[in-house]
Amino acid sequence: MARSIQEINNQILTNIANDSVLGSQLTSTSQTAKFRLWSYIVATSIAYFEQLMDLFTANVESKLTLIAPNTPQWIQYQVFKWQYGYQAIYQTDSTQSNFGFFYYPTIDTTANIVTQCSVLTLPNKTISIKCASNSTALTSGQQIELLAYLEEAIIPAGVSFQLISVSGDILTITGVVNYDGQYQDVIDANVKSAIESYLTTLDFNGYMYVNKLVEAIQNVQGVTNVTLSDLLNTDTNGSITNLITSNNWIQNKLLPYSGYFNTSAYVLTYTPN
């Protein structure tokens, strides 16, 4: 981790002070002393170099996670590279750098329709692959092609996996919002906009936190207080998860089955102060 200029400069000056020869000659405390100026210049150069090395290391490490086959990051990367409507071909020419791998003879980035993807290993060792195209489920035809691509080109033989690409989960939000009466005409739209904004900023297949949802509403201009009495999630299969029931908080976070939220249903009562 890169050190600050001050840390490096202090170390240089300490080494000078402890040197058996220089320590007795370079004793000035003036900030304009030549040896102090040179020390600062060298410290600045070293600090910038260390910062560049940190960036280089981070870049290399991020690439390595995509190069190593069968890691979650590698599988995710291959899903993003999948080209709908194209056939991946197995490279049989041992003189080619991609020998032994599937590849596309023609690269068409417009066919990379998967824009969101999450790869997790479930407790039963099954690989769960969730994906969507701009927060929209893939069609049945698209899923058939992606499944074949995964089975033939990506997932190791004998490894179980599941592909999930379904309509987004739906939150039903029930509660009371107290607000400054001056915001009567805009409070409903602004609250709903804040909720949708929070949900759309979540990572794909990332947790939705109830306290952060409440905070998003509370931060709307004009809102003085918010009390959620019921909060439930319904996934594409009709399964319901209760987070708040009759003012009782049951759980504070939720991982949407689809990986994202499609919309919300509101049962909100607005009460002016």
C-alpha cells in the first residue's frame, strides 16, 4: 500500500539524523535547507511511484480473476461475452493461443445481451447463475441458447448449475409518512422516486436493507417521519417473504430471487404535520 509523502519524507529525515556522518552535518531545522528540499522531492517521487504500483497491482489482480477458469468471476465474464444468435466454436488447432477453448469467429458486441450477472456457489455445491438484460428477464429462446452455451463451453463436465433469468421481485410497502404540508403536491411522487432510486442503485443480486430503504424515504425533502407497518417481497414464483409484519421487523435484509427489483406496490398514507 502506497505511503504518503509525509511518511516517506519523515523516514528519510530520520535516516539522515541517525547516520553517523550525515547526522552531525545536516542539522538545520529550516524548511528551506537544501537537504530537506531534496528529501521532499525524493519522497514525492517515491510516493507517486508507489501509487502507480498499487494501481498496477490492482489491475493485474482483477485480470487474473477473469483468466483463471471456473472461478465465479471467470464464469460471470464468459456470460457477459456470450453472443446471442451466434455459435461458439471449439478451437482444435493446437497452434492457436486459444487451443482447447470455445470462441466466436466473429465478435459482435451488440449480441452481448446479458448486462447483469451474478455467479454463486450454493451450499449444495450447485452453481447459481442469475442474469438479466437491462433489468429484464431473458426470453425463453435466449435462455435456451445461453444454457447450451454454458453446458457446452463454460461449465466443467459433471458440475451442476442452474440458470435463473426471471421477472424482477416486487416490494409491497405499507406505512405512514409524516410530512411538511408545504410539500402536499409533490410528496407522494418524491417518496416513490426515492424508493425506486434506492432499489435501482443496488448491485445485481445484492442485498436490499430495510433500514436503508427507510433512510431513503426519510431523506426526502419535506418528510419529517416514516413508519413502515408492513413490508413484503413477492418473487416471480409467487413466494412471499415478510420483512415487516404489523409493525414487527422480522428481518432487515433481503436477497431478491431474480437478482433485482422490477417495481414496487405502495400502500402509503401521507399525514401532514
